[in-house]
Amino acid sequence: MTGGRAAIIVRMREQNTYAIRWHGRGGQGAVTSAKVLADAAFRSGFAGVMSQPSFGAERRGAPVTASTRLAREPIRDLSQVTEPDIVIVLDESLVALGGPTAGLRPGGLVIVNSPGSASDLGIEDATVVTSDVTGAAEAADLIVGGQPMVSTAILGAVAAATGLVTMEAVEQAIEHAFTGSAARKNIEAARIAFECTAKGA
Amino acid sequence: MSDVTATSVMTGNEAAAAAARLARVQVIAAYPITPQSPVVEQLSAWVESGELDAEFVAVESEHSALTVCIGASTVGARTFTATSANGLAYMTEQVWWAAGARLPIVMCIANRAMAAPWNVLNDQQDSMSVRDAGWIQLYCRDNQEILDTTLQAWRIAERLQLPVMVCYDGFLLSHTVMPVTVPAAVEVDAFLPPRAAPLTVVDPDDPRNIGPVVLADTRADAEGILRPGYMEIRASHHAGLLEALDVIPEVDAEYGAAIGRSWGGLTWEHMLDDAELVLVAAGSLATQLTVAAETLRSEGIKAGVLGVRAYRPFPVAALRAKLAGRKGALVFDKALSYGYEGPICTDLRAAMCGEPDAPLVWGAMCGLGGREVSPDQLADAARRALADGHAGVRDRPTDWINLHPEL
Amino acid sequence: MPTKILDLPDSGFVLPGNRACAGCGIGIALRQVTAALEGRMVMTVPASCLTVFGGMYPISSVGVPWVNVAFPSTAAAASGIAAGLRATGRDDGMTVLAMAGDGGTADIGIQALSGAAERNEDFIYLCYDNEAYMNTGTQRSGMTPQGARTTTTWAGKRENPKDMPRIMEAHGIPYVATASAAFPTDLFDKVVKAKGIRGLRYIHMNTPCPSGWGFDPKDTVRLGKLAVETGLVVLYEVEEGVLRLTGRSAALARSGKPRTPVAEYVATQTRFRSMAPETLNAVQAWADTRWEHFVRRDAEPS
Amino acid sequence: MTAPARPRIAISRPAAGEAGRTGDWRAKRPVLDPAKCLTAKRGDVTCQICWALCPDACITRGAPPRVDLEYCKGCGICAQECPAGAIEMEPEQAHGVCAVDDDGAAR
């Protein structure tokens, strides 16, 4: 969509490693998202994938983070990602709290679950992509305990915005993580999110 | 308790109980296990008869015994318990909790072998196995030292806000009678005043949450003041143990001034001055080593004994000073880190590593599960070590004394 | 006379902005428990959701003295705190409250609790029963109901829960009560009554858990009430061996109207989603038998 | 760096907001309609069921009761249990930009 984003992806490819940080709320499944993305990336040809939660006792609704690293070589750094190339935000309200942009590499990519436009989020020095992932989850009837589940749906947006993983790999990874109708709904939600997210490089 | 100092013949367990009573302990919780049981039997009798004004909680397990002490110590009471072997293992979770919470609990350990297989007799595997839990560990060589060390233990514990284990050999001391001088209550009261205010605050008018989850990192409080994370709290705990290297000898000296007996502080020695071969051990085994050393001296071997009184904190500087320039040090352990060697031996090797005039350090294993070991056998082990030393043997394995490997 | 909502004190010991999940039943209950004891208390809490509720160092979410202890040791810690307060002359007007979850009570903590009950230690033990190990991710406990799916009973638990209040009653302690986080006035009255009794007082409190049971957080109270309507949870108290139904359970028994079928209750929660019809029948029969037992005991002349 | 010698133990003091401004957790906010609220209509303190049942101590007793939106997590118990149906849970944020057409294609 924008030359800027293509340049980011090219730069990240040159450095051969992608540091991704997830921001969500307890119960939204950021940890699941991070794990499934690692699986999808492995299926997309990354030899080194790593996803880990930030360990704590966060409850439903509390801000949580997770870290993912993707590389062509096995990963040996197990520390949390503090200077991400890519930030993925499952809950738009977290942007205003400042966590998602902390330590973001200049010109990094921020993917936000939001029905609004990127320019409204007030994030500077970064390429921002919004995707109404909650809307996608609702459209796929992916509702658990009264809440739309965005954890897998956002992977469609990530696949679209970064091009790092194929949608096919995302679907395989979801199928691996879920079973039966749950897998079907999760895949559908991810597909919807993929379709309505601006494509990256 | 008597108004006058008096000497009588008593067991090690009775000496421990007498110390707890003299300390005017406020809450006692215990569960029976051989060979510790007589300690709490005696204390419960004194509480029932009114001779000791304390709460005695007859719990249903060792885990609860130490937990009751933790609860009572948290709200400010002076507390005591005692156990052995599997009882200590069963309460291990709480052994860590008591130390991490900085509670000045005193616990006597009548040292006993760990099962399986069952064995109620003495070795030091039980307390050695919890050496890393953050308690001060003191080992006693006779019943008088049990009484005196237990009294010193509260003084040390309450000064440093750290729990203290007073370890003594099961049966060899716990059930063996010998003369023990019990100091007058008034003298002990002067040495050991009532417990001062605890670190913990349990007050509805100043409500606090004690021992909550602590994050890895530092975190600001509601006023924005940065507070320690888990690692700072552990570092402070470690610093407290290291401070004990000064406090243990100080309290031993204060006890000497008040009561008239001192026990050497961190270590003690016998014929060490010109010794070329130093025999090292903790507890009653070291007392036996003094006999072996004298036998060796009669043969012209310049042997001496270095007794380890404080095992945690490990008195590195004291041991280095005492061992510098000696030819050899033979460490007798009554415990084993399976797959390696005796724990005191390992620690001593590490302490001496890189010292310019360090002796050769050898290890010997003895007395597991109550296996008899005589001064002659100990002397034999010393002769074997010396011979290997003269022969230039480098990697000398641990010497198992009085073992029948063919069986 | 039972306390009415308008008569409940506005105590403020439980602070907002705490770490509990939205809709957590513990919060409703803890507000009443601390109010009933007027904050003149020492709480002791093992590893559990309540630990997290209480907050991470250096900030506490509850304005009463609180002593954290290891998982199996709640009742022993309370014994020690009570003994320590007596020994140091600070027990006057202070209530020791041990508060643990169902796993900490009925599983790993039952030994210490049984010992304390046998010794008739002087404290209130409140079990907040959310019917599984919620703090560690919803593994089964000895209190998980039959048919409930947990992360260690994927096909649904096969066994009925322990009857913890009756186990405690068998110890002969002076006061045993059941309660529900959905009925704050009934809970308040029971804690007030327990405060005035010496010895071990045991209160077993049903505590709906949105994330562990799988329901919308708005339904915490609705489902807590529904559990009582079905008779799966029976509100009662036992003093000196005499059982008396209380609150909604008493009204239900007096009304003679049929209880709500268990099927209506299980349909509200994802943990029962794959419950087999025969399991449902078994749970209904279990609830019926228990209900009849308590109604019969309630009718016995005291 | 050497370890501090002063004994440090973990002992917390109470304060609101231990977990931060938990109002941020909220997806829906409770909005009270004074025209329906029994207490608001009568102008004196009655009912107060919402206050009693709030698990987060976020409702202040009064006529009408007030919700502390800084900390309210939006559980919705107050709305569910209000006998007059006076509290509505309104979404903090609208969704639906990416909806699916009748033929199933995303637009």
C-alpha cells in the first residue's frame, strides 16, 4: 500500500530477523496469537521461530504482552522483545496507554485492531495499519463468553500487512492449534481479517 | 527454671528443651519424630503444668509445625520447633518460607538419616540437604553446646531477622546423657531480652499485606517510590547470612560474658597450632576426631582438629586463616551430595581454591545411617590420606570409612 | 432478622483497580466479609486467585492485615497467627480469617484444616469455592462438579465433588455454614454470627468464576443465584449440630415449589458444553438427594 | 554490586489501582438512566443493589449511585442485576467497518 511499509519489510529482511511484540488484554489470547504466528512462520520457511508470553499473573482484561522472533536461523535470544520491528495490538485502547510504541524501532510497523483509520491513532515515526479484527471475529461468529475472540483473527491481518507468513500457513497453524468447529470459525475469522487488511510488501 | 545455675546429667534433647524454656518461648508447635520427640514431649509437659507460659500447638504434621511458627512469628511471638530427617524434608517448603519471610524462628534438628530405606539413626543428611534454604545452621559437639547454642540462636535470629537451625546428632547426643550446666533464669533474661518488634506489621490500623507476589523487576509504590524486586529481596537475605559471620561470634562472646561459656564462634579447634594435617568435621564427629588426632600425635604425626560450628553461613575467611600453610586437610562428612561428594568437603575445597598456601583437601564419608565409626578408624583414614599425599596422588576419591563394598 | 442490602455497611476495605478478573465473585464476597469483621482482623491466604486479588508488591488491594502463606498451610498458619496473637496479648477484638480456594481447602490444604478443626483452633475459615484451580488455568479440583470440563478433565469430570461442609461438620466444630457470593447479605450475616463464636468456624462459599466456568462476566450473580435455585448449592448453617436452611434456600424449601432443573444451570456455562445426558441425569439425582437431605435436617426439631 | 545489608521483606501498603487504571480493561461501560433508577426517581437512598454487587467496589452509594469509571472493569453485573433495568452497558468502541456481505465476501 505504501512505499514506506515495503521499505520496512525490505530492511527487516536484510537484517534477517524480525522482532515482534504483542499487546493485548488478559483473555484476548495474545499468547495464543503469538504461538500460532510462530507456527505459521515456521510453516512459511523460517527456521528460527520463538514466541513467549511475558510471565505474570495477569487477569482477564489486564494489559499483557508477548514476544515473537522470526529468523532464517535458529534463535538463541530468549529475552523479551523490547525494541520491536513490528508491534501487534489486539486492543486499540492499549495504544493510548503508550505501551505499544515503547522501544519501537524508528520506522517500525504497528498493526492495530481498530475499526478506525491509522492516522487517528496518533502514532508517529511508524507505519500504522489498522484492521477491524473484532469485526472480523464477530462476522465469523467467533464469540466466546460474550466476547469476540480476536487472537486468531488478527493473524489474517498480520499475514496481510507483513507478508511474512502466507495465509495458507496461518490456516494450517490454526488447524493445528484448534479442532473441529473451533478451527473452522477461527480460520474464517482470520480469512475475513486478511481480506479487509491493506496488503503489505 | 531455676534462680540459680545448676549442673545435672541430661540428654541432648533435654538440653534443647531446657534452652527453649529459658528463652521464654511463646509459641511451640511440633510433631513427633524419632529422635527429636523427647524435646517437644518435655516442652508440652512444662506447658501443661504451667511451668512454661507458652502456647503449645500439637499439630498434625511437620509442615504445619513450621507453619504455625511462621504464623506466630509473623505476629511477633518468639517461636520454637524441632524435627528430624523426613520431618524436616516434609516441611521443606516452609523451611524456605520462614527464611524468605525473615522470621527469627529457632528449630532444633536431631540429625537423622533420610529414608528410604528406613533408618532412624544418625547422620547429617537431613539438615545438609536444606543448607541452601537461607537459614543459619549451627552444629553442636555436645549437650552443653546444644543448650548454649540454642539460647544463642534466638539472639542471633532476632538480631538478623533470620531463622536458625541448631543441629545435633541424633542418639549420639539427643539420647545420650552427660553433665549440662543450666544457667540461672535471671542470667538468661539479661542475655536474651523479650523479642523486639518484628519486621512484619500486623495491625488493623496500619494494614499491610505481608509476603505478596513480588515481580522480577523493581516497582514503584503508590507514592511513586521505587521498591525492590524479587532479586533485591534475595540479595538482602544473602547479605543477612553474610552478616551472621560477624554476629555469630559476637553473640557467642556476649554469651561468654553473661553466662561464662563460649564455643568458638564460627569454628573451633583442637591442637591446631602446629598441625600439618587438619581433620575437619561438624558436630559430635569432630569431638571424636580430637581423640583420633591425639592418637596420630602419639605416632609423631602433627594432626589437629578444626570443628565447623557454623555451616551456613560458611565461614570462608575463618577456614582459610586456620588452614593456610597446612599440608593437608581431611574432611569427614556424614552426608553426601549423591553423584559428587560430602558437602563440607566440597565447600572447603571451593573456599581454598586459588589460595596461595592452601593444603591438599581430601574427603571421607562416614557414619551414614548410624554406622559406627571409632577414633581408630578415623585415624586410619588420616594415615591413608597422608600416604596418598606423600605418594603424590592427585584425584583421590572420597574415602568411605568402615564400608564393606563387597556386600 | 436477616440484614437487608440497605443495612450493609459501606466499609471500603476492598479497593478498586485490583487485579481480579472482571466479574470475579471473590470481590463481591470479600467486601462483605471484611465489612462484617469491621476490618479488625488478620487474613491469611494461600497461593490462589485471592493472592493475585490482594495485589503485587508493593501495593495491596485490600486494606486489612493480610499474611500470605504457602499453598497447603492456610489452616496451620491461621492456628499460628491466633496462637501468636494470644501469646503476645493482641488477640482482643481481633478475628483471624483464613481464606482459601477449593483446591487449597479440599485438596492440598485438607490435612492442615482437619488438624486445626480437630484442635478447634480459634479462627474463621472461609473457603471460596470456584470449583477448580482457577489461578493456574482451570484444572480440576476435588470440588469440581461432575461433568465439568477442565484443563485436566477434557471429557468432563467423572466424579461428584467432596461434600466439604459436611466433612467439616463431622469434626464437631461449633459453626459450619454455606454461602454464596451471589447472596451478600446472607454471607454478611453468617460472618457476623461466626465472629461472635469461639473455636473453628467454617464457611463454604460458592463463588462463580466467569473465565473458569465459561460465562459472560455480567452473569456472576445470576448464575450464583441459579445454582441455589437448582439446589446444587444449598444455603444453610449448622450450630452445635443443628442445621437450619437460610436465605433463598430456606424460602425455596418453604415455598414447596419445584427447584429449577439442573439442565437450565449447566446450559449457561461452556464448561458443561459436552455434558452427556446420562451425566446430567446423575447430577440432577445427586442434587435431589442432597436437597432432600438438607430439607429433612432443617425440619428436624432442634 | 554488593547486596544491601538492611533486611528487606515484601510488605505492601494498600492503595487503589494496584493493577493500574482498570477502567482501561473495559469493553462496555455502565450508563445509568436516572429516569429508571429507583433511587434516582425517589431521590433518597434505596435499592443499592448495584452497589452491593459490584465486585470491584466501583459504585458509590447514593441517589443515584455513581460509577467510578477510572477503575470499573465493565463486567456488567450492575446492569444485569438492576431490578429496574436502569443500567445499560454501552460499547466503548464501535465495530463493523469490515463486515461481510450477504454473499459472504468481505468488503
